[in-house]
Amino acid sequence: MQATYTDDRKMNKKEFNDAARNLLESKKSKEGIKDYPILNFSKKDLEKLRICVVETLKSSDVVPARGKVYEVSKRIFDITLASVGALVAVIPVGCFALAIFLQDGGNPFFVQVRLTKGGKPFRMYKLRSMCIDAEEKFSEVQKANKSDGLAFKSDKDPRITPIGRFIRKTSIDELPQLINVLKGDMSIIGPRPPLPREVVLYTPEQMNRLLVKGGLACICQTEGRSDMPFDEWIHTDIEYIKNRSMALDIKILVKMIIAVIKRKGAE
């Protein structure tokens, strides 16, 4: 599995100005972004974005709850659950991977660059739920964004395959991220890792999501996942960061399992 960084476009002053203008317009209309100004990020672009995140977070007034003891306990919790989960998931993931491969002959796994704590980029793993060239086709479908914020959401995304629609509804496509948890890229519980194209449009308040490591599950997903308005999604992530604890992590995990079983807010 490999994620590629492209050098097709470089960030410049004009693109950042266009990004800011798009953001202001989206806030006025209460609609989501229809035209992301930057889709492809080179390694140099990602480093610029990481530095921007770090500098912005220096002036943040949000302080993550708990200290080193919690961080160590959380890491043990992550490794334990991810290890057990990976063992349980290996057969169903293998079966669906085979089904995806037989469907179109493409790599059943999808690797996408996301950002985690401090804007650090990492490769996030998923079972592929879209056509092989989905990333190349994104520029064609971005104007169909139904989200009211920066994240992309479409009720009838033509790139999603029949198998993909099922594994999305059941969250089976997310199971490979247990490997990310074991590697230390992610936690079991935490704000969902955003895409670079979203973070480049973040306000300082939204940037607070990157004060902690990204997670496999967050409060938003327990309350309906795709049903929650973007501003409320950001608010719940920041509230989590301010109040996080092992007890809260376990509570979110239980509620997330229930939401998945009920397919609450699933697309």
C-alpha cells in the first residue's frame, strides 16, 4: 500500500487568498465548500501546512485535559484494543478485500494522507469503497458537496461502488485503521483526522482539533456521524479535548459501537 504525494500544484499567496474567500462565502451561505482551492499537496506543501498549524496552535486558549499519566494509559488502552480488534477483524477484512479485488481488479486497500496532532501528516488506511481512480475524479464531484462545512459529503457520490456502500454503512471500511492505532498514528478515541485540503481552510478555532492525536471514533460519530452539522462537529471535538479522560473515552467507544450496530447516521 502506498500513498503518493504529488507536485501538480504548489500553494501560493493567491491560492491562500482564494481559500479564505471561499471560506467566508461558505459561512455566509451556510453551505459547504464547492471548490477546494488545493487538492494535491507535495511533501513541501504538507510541511508548510504543518508549520502553519503549529504556529496557529501556539496562540490557542484551548488546553487539552489530563497529563502524562493519561497519555500513557491511553496508549496502553489503544494498543490493547487495537491488537484484539485487529485479530478479530483479520478474517472479515480479508474476505471484503478479496471481494473488492474481484469486483474491479484494483488494490482493495486505500491509503490517504491525513493530518494528526500538530498538523503532522500520516498515511491512513481504509478498505477501498470507491472506484480505482476516485481521487482523480474528486475535482468532478466536489461541487455536489452536501456538507454545511469543509468536509465533503454527497448522498449520491458516483464514485462509491456497490460493495463500498455496504462497508461504509457498516464502518467495515475503517477497520484497517487499527493498524494506524498500533503504529501510533491514531488513537481509538479522538477527533477524526482531517484531510490537508480541509485544514488549509481551517479557522484558528477549527485548528484546535489538531491539539491532540486523531482518533478512530469521536463524539460526532456517536451522535449520528454524517447527520451532525459541521460547526457542531467542531464544537464536540473541542469539548472532548477540554474534558478528555479514560472514563469519557470508554463512554464514547460504547456509544460508537451502538451507533455502528444501529447504523445511525451512516451513509
